[in-house]
Amino acid sequence: MKFTQIPLLTLTLFLLAPNLSAADSKFAIPSNDKVLPGEGPIRRYPWFKKLWEQKRSGWAKLVEEDQGAMVFLGDSITQGWGDNMGNSFSGLKVANRGISGDTTRGVLIRLDEDVLALNPKGVVILIGTNDLEENASPQIIAGNLKLIIKKLKAHNLDMPIILCKTFPSSASKKRPADQIKKINQLYFEVVKGDAQVTVLDTWLLFADDQGDAKKTEFPDRLHPNKLGYAKWATALRPLLATHGFIESKPENFEMESGFTALFNGKDLTGWGFRAKKTLKPLTDFAGKKTSDDGRYQAINGRLVVTTPPEGRRVQQLWTTMEFPKDFTLKLEFRATPNADSGIFIRKPQLQCRDYVLAGPWKELKKYKPQQWNEIIAVVQGGIAHCTCNGEVLNAKFKVPATGPIGLEGDRGQMEYRQIRIKSN
């Protein structure tokens, strides 16, 4: 007889769950797989069947109250974050629609009543790990995700969808690293090129050198602790801010004496595209909030380089002015996990990335992942001295005699703010 370990949270809910009336039976797991969409496992353990009905019948009473919420959709990892997602997103109306033990097919079956009925303003998805425990292939799991995405898009083509890569776990949990990596590869292939879906690299965010979950963040190698949830929330905030769900007002900032703003915080005035080789000006986005292709956006005091839907796209935005005199450049940046970007100082590129994951300076002590960090570049006599939060990145960065300032986009999302310059 197959034995499945029941998480403590799930067991507690099972024991405390009230008996369900016949009226609630419409929320029961259907007994016949053949009539259900998707493929692969649907769990029918007694504890799961009772939890499924208890959670879903309770949510049915909250449909009106939860209209227009940001929906978090998934399994025990999502459920365990709590009804308010640990109060991680101040001012954002959220609805937790995670059920412990659920699979991709289970999510697909309950999507209409649990999610679409809320007319959500956005959806955050994390699902797939339990399918592996039930011996589903990565191809089956990705096929179900494709159907989930299709239904979400059919409901609302303007609704942002954030797809979190399946978290690392452990082979001891029947969730080996190579299988999770394959799921995430296939997940990306499902949504590649779809601008409505943003993929967040939550696998690399949490994986150790062997590709497994770290015990400091996942004590049982499956469920995050408070540290893990805080790390997930921090990784999500930049994307939620870009969609206008949080951080809807610019940060108060008083510029130092002698500095001039290169970015006004409201639009892309002073910035444009240039020819890649000659750097001759091609466009000027004066008065525009977005570049012609939408990749660069001015959002609430931030200059955002959005995540390319194709995974990687190298592109540069440049100041329309050039700077022949010695100067000090200051700015702050925030990167999603493994994001890759760069700051061009007249012409050569200073790597500006999620340094801990993307390098090249992985040993920085003061870098704050997925939070704001300050870059200072002091240019004197053709040499730039560059620091991040006071730590030296490059003390002798050679730069030409004149040129513009540029910001590159490659993979992931990068944000810049408080971009300013002063002649030395």
C-alpha cells in the first residue's frame, strides 16, 4: 500500500474541517478522470479530498468579497503562506488559492470557480512539484500548465500572469533536481514569446549547488520557512510594482547639490536609441513614457527595463546628451533573480546584474538581492572608479574621452532610479 506523508498543516486542517453538506458536493473531486480536462494525477487520498472540499466551499462564500484580487494559485507552498500572503504586499488585495497536495491537473479543474470567478487583476502561479511525487512526466505537467495559461488568457488578455518556476526540492522527496529543471524548461517553452506572462526564476533563487532546496530556507526540503517566504516576496515585488499593483508613488528623494537628473521619473525625456556601432542618435523619446517597443518604461519614478518574453534580448537605451568632462554618476538599481543588464559609461559596459546569482561579483557583502542598490562611477582622466553600495566593482575602468550614458537590457527585469550626474 502506498504511503504518502501528510504535512502537519494539512493534517491539522483535515482534523478540524467541518463535515460538508450535500450542497457542498459540487466542490468535490470528480470520481471519473476520463471526463476531466488535462492529463496526469488527481489526488484522491481521504485527507486531500476533505481538504479540497473544505477549502473550495469556503472560498465560494468569498467570491464577491475577493473580486479584483491578486490571486496566488498553487499547492501547499502557496497555502502555507497564509490568507494574506504573510502581509507581504501592503495595500494589495490578495486571494490565496493554494491547496496543499494539489497538482497541475487539480488546478486546471478548479480554475473557473476558484480563480476566474474573482475576475482577478493578476495571477501568480506556482505549481508542479506534487505531480512529480505522483510520477507524472515533465511533459504531462507542462501540458497541463499550457491549458491553465490558455484558460487564463481566454478570460482576460490584459491580466498579468506571473509564472514562478517550480521550486527546488530533493530526490528524497521524489522531486529530483533534473526533473524539476526539465519541468521549468518546458514551462518556459509553453509561454515563450507571450508578453502577458512573466517568468520569475524562483528555481535558481532557492537552489543550492546541487540543485536542491536549502535546509536553511526549506527545513523539510519542500516547504519554505519564514526566511523562504520573505525571499519569495522580495523577488515578486519588482514585478508587482511594474504592473502597478504596489509602489504606486515615487520614493521621496532630495538630490545633492551640484547634481543634475538624467531621468525625470515621469517619462523618457533625455533618452533614446542609438546605432549600435557608431552610437549616432536614432530616436528621442522626449515626453514618452515608454520606448517605441515598450521595453523601457517610466513607472512611478523608476526607469524599468522589462523582462523580455523571449527570455533574452540585448538592447540599449542611451542619453541624448554626451559627457566629455570628468563626472560622477550616481544611480540605484533593482534586479529580479538572475537578471542581467549593464551601465554604459560613454561606451564600455559596466556589468549591472543580480550579482549573487548572475555574477561577475558574486562575493559582494553589501549587495541586497531584489532590493535597491547604489552604483557610483567617478570618472577622472579616462578612468572610472565604480562601486556598488561602497564596495569596489572596478577601480580602473577605462572609458573614452566622451560619450553618452546607456542602460542595457538582457534577461530578467532591471529597474533604475535617481539617475543623476555632476561634473567633477
